[in-house]
Amino acid sequence: MIHKNMKYKVFVALSLSFLLILHNGCSLKLKKVLQRGEVTSAQFDETVGVEVMMGLIIVPVTIKGTTYRFLLDTGAPFSISEQLQSELNYKVISTGNIIDTEKNRKKIEHVEVDSIFIGDIPFTNQTAFVLGFQSNPILKCMDVDGIVGSNLMRFCNWKIDFDKKEVSLSNIPGLYYSDSAAIVPFSTNIQYNIFVDIEIGEATIHNMTIDYGSTGSLSVPLKDFHTLKENNIVENVFIENGVSQKGILGEVHKLKREITYIDTLKSAGLAVCDVKVSSGNSKLVGCRIFSRYVVVIDWENQNLHFTEVDSTENKNLTFGFRMGYSEEKNIYVQSVIENSPASENGIYPNMQLMKLDSLDFSIDPDFCKLLRYYENDRDTIALEVKDTLGVVKKIRIGKVDLNSVDL
């Protein structure tokens, strides 16, 4: 069963979370840095309205009387933008390196943020990582000032509701529990990432990251994906070719990944039906799954509580291609799924997008306008694309359910 408001985006994919943080080879020093901070000791229960943009949650955060846009991301540490650090000039307490989901590495600073507010709740003396959010064109369009990350979230329990567009936080034990919730235990690491084990058929994949910074469903390393195939747990497998531009650093990499759909994913007391699985560099559970539930993160007992919201049946519909942006190519086709409508209609990687429905990108290649246009789901589109020889093609395509495609 798929949530009625869950849209299967075709043109963009985003995963912002970090796989690993390196701190000059010294994990003990990093742990000490991440353990800093506190929240008010008085009992509180706060609910704030949030924005859901491209399947991700944007939380309003107040710093020194000004409200900023922060991405909610359980797979990343608390972070602020380079622009915000330039403006507020927080004290630098150490330096280190990050590696994002695409294995990109960058040296960064860690600073001490004396106070931030989510609603009326103050979080004080928090360690923040200083990051450049302009490198990835999708993240740039989202106009975020920082990340509400796992080392900040650990100070209280959270209830995340995509349907109501609300996030609640409380330090009152058991306040958000529901008798109808499925409970899944989790473990953490020095970064306070959240890990769970999942079952797909007879296979178990350990230490999957609960990643609210990922727009996808389930991403598993290629070796685990091949295990599913070798044990006949999955049937139809589709190949996506081209390039990808994910991760906080936005570097472009060649892409060849496999995609399939599974009937049921299980984790402890939770069973999720009809899940897209992709091969990748990381073990991630993303927002396409979380958006079907009200999720409570119980840090005290290290449990996740999943309560299903009103849902309705939907199919895994797709056009079968993804768009990206570069200054050299403007808006272009990054990747195409074999045997999809895009592939069958002659769309291939590196084609430049000239027009899409009423939008003329040959005049104004505004990638952010494309992203805003596709916040509303569409079943058919009209395209004009220019191939690598300069020939312009006009194409109209509709979505299909990949599971119905005869391979």
C-alpha cells in the first residue's frame, strides 16, 4: 500500500547524508566533539509546521532572532552553511573531513553554535559542521541554510508526520507512543546515525541507515543486490545508465545501477509493501518509505515507532529518466532506465532539455523552475531534447509501471 500523497519523482534524485566523517584519523576526538551540547531540562512538547519540498522536510530554525531553512536529516550531523558561518562567525573548535554518499571528500570546520531554537525549544552549545550547500544544484534550489542532524536530534524524542507537515519534539518519556505502532529497535554510532536490520525474503541486510536526507526508498550495496538476485528473491531487474550528481558536494560520477521492486520489506514488527530497491554505494532507507508513516524516534529506548497513515494503492509509475544541471550542458538528461518509456522513445544520457510542456529552457535554462514544476506529479509530458549531434527531437511520453514491462 502506498501513501496517497507519495509521488514517484522521475527527474531528480537527492541524497545528502554522510557515510562517514574523518577527523584527522582520531575517532575519539570526533566523538568528544559530537557529544557537546544540551537542551533545556524543563519538560517540553513542541510541534512546528514544516515544508515538504521534493520529498524532504525543511524545518524553520531560529538563530539570533532570524528564522532560517534547515533540512531534517537523520543521516547527517548538525550543520550550517558557509554563508551562515560568514555572517555569524561562530568559534571554530576543530577541523576534519567528510565523505558523502558518493564517496566525495572535503575538509571542513566544526564550530560551536551557542544557541538555536526549534519552535520555542533552545538547543545550546551545539557542534555544527560548516558546509557549502551551493555545490549540488538541487540543494542550491532548495535554498537551505543548514541541517538539523542526528547529533542535535538525540537530545529528545521526535515525531515526524509528512501528511500533516508537522514535526514534534519532546523530552517527556512515552508521550508519542501509539498502541497501533510497529516498533523497530535501532543502534547508533559516534555520529549518532540510526541503523536498523531489514529482511527481504530470506535475506537479512544489517545496519541500514535511516536517512531522512534521502528522497529514495531502499538503496543497498551491489553485493547485497546480487545476493537478492542469486537467491531468486527479486525477479524483474532494470538497468539505469548515465551519470549521477548526489551527495552534499555535488560531484558528477558515472552511473550504472540496478533497480527492482519487492513485495515486502520487514524489520522487526514492521512490514512495508511494494518497495523500490536500487543498487548503490550505501545502505539507506529513505523518505519514500517514511512518508507512508508517522514515525517516532525514541532516543531513550533506541526504538522507532511506525504508525501507518491513511493509504491507497498506487503503482510504481515512471518515465524512466533523470535530469540534471551543469553550466556547460545547462539542463540535460543524466540517466535513463533501459526498457522504460524514455529509452523506448530514443532518450539517452547527455541530451539537452530545450522545452518541457509550456516551459522553454532554450531561452532560460532555470533548473530551479524545472524542480518547482515537478513538485506536482504528472502522468504525461511533452519534450523537446537536443541530441549530441545538435538534432532536436519532439517527444511525448507517459509513465508506466516497470513491473508490467516485458523484459
